[in-house]
Amino acid sequence: MSNFFDIIGHKNNLDLLYKSAINNKILNAYLFYGEKGVGKYTIAKKYAKLLNCLNKTDDFCDECVVCYQINNNIFPDVYIIQPTPENIVIEGMENIVKNKDDLIKPIKKQIVVDDIDKLSKQFSYKKYNSRYRIGIIDESDKMNINAA
């Protein structure tokens, strides 16, 4: 079973987040900053479970339906935005290339303004089934200029 303090090397940050959740002093936004692979996304998802777990005592249970749905990215009140590759189609080459997939060339992964608009719209609706509604923007450095 996983718990909130499983992540190594972030004791002070985890303590701060844990105390805010236990004392019901949740801020409107948190920015997790650091190198790729240090656990920012994992901490954000664990914090979402800590805030919304149905069986929470001192930690999330990782067994209730809320924890299960957050683990599987299907909880309706936790919105996750991740960079997606945009595709372009090379026009005028349809008759030359045998494999149509060769006509599609992926561009760099990015978060576009439509993604941010969808997140804003989701936050305008009433909460579905939770104590807190949470938006996680994974790899926010991948926002294009319009989304930022």
C-alpha cells in the first residue's frame, strides 16, 4: 500500500502539503518545480488523493473508489492536462506514398490554449463527487505561447 510520504527526498515539501491538508488550509494553487523525474506529478496525484480520499484518517487509503479513480486518471473532479503531440498532414503526397501513416508527421508535444480553456470551463461547473476539485498541469513548460 502506498502512502503520502513514500516519495524520497521531499520531506519538507511533503510535510508542508500534509499539514495544509490535515489543518484544512488548502491554497488555491501550488507550483511544483524541479527537474524532470523528481516526482512533481506523483506528488500532485498523491496530494489529490490525500484531499479527496473517502476513508482518510491520517493518510489516503489507496483502496476506496476515489483513490482508485485518481490512480487511473478517471476521477471526475481531478483534471489532468498533459502535453500532446500535434499532427500535421503533408498534403499533395497522397498518390506518391503507399502508407498513409507516412503522411502524418508529429510535431513537438505541447499544451495548447484549448486545453487551458477546457480546464477553466471544468472549474466553472459544480463539483461532481469530491471535497476538492483539482487541476494538474503536467509539464507546464510545454505550454505554447497562447496557452501560457
